[in-house]
Amino acid sequence: MTSIASPASSTTAPADTSTLSPAIARALLVLVTAASVVAGLLVTGTAAAASAIGLAGADLTHLLRAMALLKVAMAAGMAAAVLWRFGSPVTLAWWAAYALACAGMAAGPGLIWQMAYVRTGALLLHAGLFAALILLWRDPATAARLGTMVAARRAVLRTR
């Protein structure tokens, strides 16, 4: 049986219906990440944070807060990689997945810093990092951007 494709059933859709421009994608991701950092810091009440710090002791509190700062650096590096990916247009579905991963990894260090939800913060951070890494690995636009960068670098090296 032969099927005839009609113009109404075409799989070709306009490119701009579900894509975000690089500037909008980056701005929205920064807003989502900033809101997530604030939420991670403010989700714990001051009484719960003070109680957790009192139970943990000064040494463990200093150690875990130093670890939280290290985890902020890890999350910032991954967020920078995601922002680099957003240098080209991104579909809404890919953007939402990246935003969810970045929100988790941004909220994690704040929860660790407050000391009341250390396990939850560590889980959110590591799940967000892993999710962003998988997304960057599987996103076809990442391969295209890397290919363009490699080709440009090779062209520069050939001219020397």
C-alpha cells in the first residue's frame, strides 16, 4: 500500500516555533539558576539551620561549608558548559532538561551550607551534575558546535 503525504501531515515544521534564541536561553537559565540558589539557601529556617549547626559542631560545620564552596565551583563549571551550549538555538524540551539539571545542582550547595539537609543537597548537586553531563553528551547541537570549533582551530593551524 502506498501512502501519499499531504502538506498538512508534513513533518517539516518551522524552525522558530519551539526554539529559543541563544540570548533568551542564556538569560532564562541564569534566572532559573539564581532562583534555585536562593531557594536552596532559604528553604531551611534559621532555627533548623542553627539546630543542625549546633548538633554537628564547629569542626564538621567548617568542613561541610568548605565542601559546599567546592561544590559551588563544580556546579559553576558545569553551568558554564551549559551556557556555552546555549551559544546556538535550543529547543524548549532541551532547554527545560538543562534548566532542571542546573536548578538541582545550584540548589544543592545551599542546602549543604545550611547544614539541615546535607544528604538532600548532595543528592541534588550530584544528580544535577550527572544529568547535565549526560545532556551535553547526547545533545546533537553540542557535537555540531564542537565540530565547528575544531574545524576553525585546524584552519588557523594550517595557516601557520
